[in-house]
Amino acid sequence: MSSYLDFEKNIKQIDDDIATAKIRGDEHAVEILNKNLEKEVAKVYKNLNEYQRLQLARHPDRPYAIDYVRLLLSDYYEIHGDRAFRDDPAIVCFIGYLSGKKVVVIGEQKGRGTKNKLKRNFGMPNPEGYRKALRVAKMAEKFNLPILFLIDTPGAYPGIGAEERGQSEAIAKNLFEFANLKTITIAVVIGEGGSGGALAVGVADKLAMMKNSIFSVISPEGCAAILWNDPSKQEQATKAMKITADDLKKLNLIDDVINEPINGAHRNKVDAAKELGNYFLNQLEELSKIDKDELVKIRMDKILSIGAYEE
């Protein structure tokens, strides 16, 4: 672990003690400390509040889209470019095998380290990224391949160049086209689901969220700045906005919540990937039983039911 959150102070202390005991070669102390670590992790993560889950969704050690691709797919290769402007590293597209099933994966990719964060634009896609996603999705539809979307972005890039190249049009077109794709689509928020930047790759037959992820129309800091003219009230905003996986499941805005390891995906990437992979495989099995035209109808009915008011 290279990064600890404020509520993980005791966990950090035990981790440091374990490292020291290993240097001393004290195996007995390591064994005792590992048991203490398990108890402390269970205690801390059992009752996380909304703001703590927001912190976990943004954790720098949390697995990103490419991490899951490497852990879940075999014989995969990456597809680049929108065939109109350029490639966007903030959107990654792969074709490969998930437990022997050929699939297409489209994900939003943040970076690690200064150089890679700049390359990936901090996970904020430009229009060419969304157009690349659409190009690959249309290819998947043509060859009857299921699409797995991995959502993880603070939002679509709001820069001048992005607006000049039609950011809003690219997002709107994806919403329309993905709603009508005649192939299986499954979307999962693996970290941050930031507004239209997330929706642009989030229209699917099934929409799920990892347990410690968030999905919102605006960042809590932005919400606090607008409502209370004070971005520092982000914790209060996080609770009020109902942006956690459990909250959105209760509101019927998502279909499922995918459990993470007790100590969070950032501390156990392999087990987190297993949970995600099992979810994909289970949903693929169920959705493959439905006719493609019926899939589109069910998908559209679900979308149109969101926000419907009944007296």
C-alpha cells in the first residue's frame, strides 16, 4: 500500500509494524500482527459512511479498467482511434476472451504517476474518445459480441478543444446509439461515475456498481460550492446527494451492487476482479437467452422509466 486515507490510520500503523517485524525476521510477531490487521480492517470497513466510500472510489491504488482487463481477459488486444481525429488514451477498448467467451471491453482509464495521468487526461475523455467507443461498439454489434463497459471518470473533459470538436454531440450520440445496440451490453461503475462523462459509456442492459464506487451528476465539491458556496462542505454534500451504490440501488437507478473484498478493491485487486468477472459471466448467461430485438425493447423501457412520476 502506498496511500492511506484518514480513516485508515490504524491500518497504516499495523502495516508499518508488520514491515518492521519482517525486517527483524520475527515471524511470530508478523503472525500476530496479521491477525490484528484482519480485525482492524473488518472493524473499519464494516460501517463506512458515504464520504468514506467517495474517498475509496477515488483511491489512487484502486484498480482501473486496464487492471481489470489484465486480470480477467486472455488473448486480448487493444483497439485504437476514432477514425476521424485521433486516439484518446482516456478511453481504452479491447477485444479478448473472458473465461473462453469472446467479449469487447470499453473502459474509461485514469493514470498513475504524473506522466501517465497527463497522458490519460486524468480519466476525462475527449469527444474522440467517445467516438472511438462508439466505433468499437458498432463493430461488436456487427460481429454479435457482448460489450462490457467499465466506468471510471470524474467527468467528460470540459476543455475548449473538446467543446470545439463537439463534446456534447459525441455524448448525446452515444446515449442514442448505445440505447439501440443489438447486442448484449453490461456496464459497471468501478470507481467514479461522473455525470455525462459516465453516461456516455453507461447505457446498457445491466448497470451495476462496485460496492465502493459513486455515480453522480456533479462532484460533491461542485455541489457544495453551488448550494452552500463552500466546497469544503463536500462531506455534507456527499450524504445529501445519494451517490453511493447502496443508495442508487434503493432508488432503482442501478440494477446491482457488486461486492468488493472486505478490505476494499484497492487492497485486493485479484479478488475484486473475481467478483467483477463472476458478475459479467452470470449476466452474460442470462442476457444471452433473450432475443436481440427484445433486449433493445427492455433496455429502452428501463431507460424511459427512470424519473417517471406517478400519482
